[in-house]
Amino acid sequence: MSGHGDPIPMTSRACGPLTGRAEVPGDKSISHRSLILGALCVGETTISGLLEGQDVLDTAQAMRAFGAKVTDLGEGNWSVQGVGVGGFAEPDGVIDCGNSGTGVRLIMGAMATSPIVATFSGDASLNGRPMARVTDPLALFGCQTVGRSGGRLPMTLVGAQDPVSVRYTVPVPSAQVKSAVLLAGLNAPGQTVVIEAEATRDHTERMLAGFGAEISVENTEEGRVITLTGQPELQPQHIEVPRDPSSAAFPVCAALIVPGSDVLVPGIGLNPTRAGLFTTLREMGADLTYENEREEGGEPVADLRARFSPDLKGIEVPEDRAASMIDEYPVLSVVAAYAQGETVMRGVKELRVKESDRIDAMAAGLRANGIDLQDGPDWWIVQGRGHGNVAGGATCASHLDHRIAMSFLILGMASEKPVSVDDGGPIATSFPIFEPLMGQLGAQINRTES
């Protein structure tokens, strides 16, 4: 089942050229953070281009539960009347974060240093995901947690009565953990320091600075050292959310493998901590160009043009690029299936603790569709078959994971036989217009009988 209703089986089949404009939704990471930081201001923050997928709507509802006034003004425009740093009220009910690991972990951080109690839950997928990676550093501030075995939701957090500042080295690359610690540090006196050996997406640091927090970033021998001065008065902002590069990955990758395709994906955020997939595709020989490069809201932005690329080659993806494209490895593995030679992906153990074990999920589905691959604890290698040689024909399990479902639907757009997924319902969590958008480009995706 999907996290929010009955299963929605879908089938994708080979189609003619994909052409036109693919106007993908707003960036999910920035949408979550806009709502949370808006709630931590005193005054009104306005947001345009907010992603209105279920994950972000759940975060909006959570901010209401903590006392902020969050209003949908229509057409992606939203208003947040904040309560200020340390101003969260104790919610009356359980905070339901649906399918969103980002949402729950960031919200936990934001409330961990307020003297309130909140209980968090989610759908079956989220309730199976590990939370200790966030709750352990939050405990250093004085926050207490009680949850299910293995550090899983449902979980109750008792915010710190007298929070202390923290110096924390992130053990594995994770923007969610880093961001949770920084958000907790907002209501702790003194300076909270986060050290990451490998840079991860930096939207939180950029947005904190934009909202007026005193924050600095320094590259040292220890790694990337982020220092935040606690208890600021954040200033309300207007946020224009760029379009999501993780969503753009799907029409871009589809255009590369479907003969004759030429697709323009306008206004995509190209933050260097997020753009690893596009760099990798170009190294594989993809006809992928950046047009109208510019800056919007402190983030680099460009229009992406992707054209059919019949001569893609497998490569070894640099291990240090993993953090900048961790959500895109599933769809990269689909492109790799249509390339010549091996595509090697290492340093990707984070994929095993996403909405699903994405390595296992993609490996099983690709093998069922005739693709050879090898996989290990933190690596996988896809043996490409080249254009026109992917068999297809299988039904793949999505495991309540939106990116797994969309990746297999992309696979079916150029395979010999149709490819199905058992449940496309979770796609709504991040890319609610995926079906009509791909259909307008020329894709053949149909809902099928379960």
C-alpha cells in the first residue's frame, strides 16, 4: 500500500520522442526549510513556488501544530506568521510526518531545544526508518527521547529545559543530521558547531544566513566547520523556491534514453551540493546543456536542455560526489542500464536507509527487467546493455518509495516490453504532477488494475 491510500499500480511503455517544457515543482529541501524557518521568525514570511507535495504539506501542518499561522494563498504562494526562536507551543496531538524523513528530522531539531513535548509518527515506511542518527546529537543539547526499538517512530521528544550549545562531528554525510543540529542550536545559548568531513547540501546554512542568523562556514583540516550563534531574532523573508533538481532528474533522464527526445526543464536549482547527477550524466556523454544561467534567492539556477543520447558510456562515479546526488542514484542506475559498459557507484550506504533500501529495491527490479548488476553494502555496479537492448517486462516493487517508483517508470519508456510498478501512490509525496507532466511530453504511463 501507499502511505496515504490504496495501491496505485502503474505501467510505462516505450513511447515516441519526448518533447516540450517540463516545468517541475519547487525544490523539496528548500520548501521544508522555508516553512520551518518562517515559523521561527517573528512576523510574516512569504513563499512562492512552494512544492505542494504531501511531504511538504505535512511539514506545513506540523508548523501549525507548533503555533505558527501557515496559510495557502494559492498557486504555490504561502504565508507563514512565525512565533520566533524558542516560541514553539506544545502541540495538542501527534505530529504526523507522513513519508518524509527530511520533514521529521528537521522538525525534531527545530523543537529539541524548546521546553515542550511532542510525539512524532508517520506512514509505514517512515516508521521503519532509523531516527537515532538525529536523536543522539539532539540528546547532547539536553533533549530526551522515547521511541520504539531501534530508535524508530512513533517517538516522543522532551525538549531541553536548559539547552546547552554543542560541538558535533557528523559521523556520516547527512544534510538531515547537520540541519537538525543547526536548527536545535538556534535556541541554545552560545555557539553550536557542526563539523562534516564531506560537504552535503547546504540549503540550511544559506537560508539561516538569509534569515539573519550569525553563521560562518570554514574549510579546515577537520573538515567543513559550521559555527552558529544561538538565540538570534530571525528576520521574516520572501522566499522564491527554485525548481527541484531531484525532480528534474526524471524528465532529464527520460529524454536521454528515448529516441528523438528534446526536453527543456526551466529554472532548476544548481546548488553545487545538489548538482552531482547532471555532472555525472555529462561525463557519460549525455547531450545535456545549461541555458540562461543565473542566480535566484542566493541559489544558482539554469534551464536544462536534455536530448536523446544514444552513445552513453558507463563510468565510475567519484565516491566524493555521492552526497551531492544521493537521491538520484536510482534514476542514474536506469540511465546506466542504457549505457555501454559498467557504471560503478561507491560510497552510497546512505541509500540503504532512505524511504526503502534503495540499492536492494533497484537491484531486484533491474535484474527482473534483464539488467545484470552487482551490489554490496555501500556500492553497486550496473552492467549497461546499450540503447535498444533493455528487455523490460517485469512488475517492480516500489517499497513505498517515490523515487523507486518513478525510476522504474522511466526505465519502461525505452524498454522492449512495458515496465510496471506495484504502487505509484508515493510519487505524490514529492512530485504530485509527475504523471501529467510526463504525459504532456509524450510518455505513455497508465494506471493499471491491481
